[in-house]
Amino acid sequence: VKDMGKVMAVLKEKYAGQMDFSKASGIVKELLQ
């Protein structure tokens, strides 16, 4: 998934410390499929 890194970088900036990024990456992968 080529946009995965971009998406996660944005999420980390916006939600730093507020999200479980292992869960978030799984959700994002499902959304991008």
C-alpha cells in the first residue's frame, strides 16, 4: 500500500499520544484496500 506511510505520518502528527497506532495502521490498511 503506497499511501500507508503518508497516512500514518499525518495521523501521528494530528493524534500523537492519543491513538494506538498498531490498531490505526490495521484500520487504515482495510480502508485503503
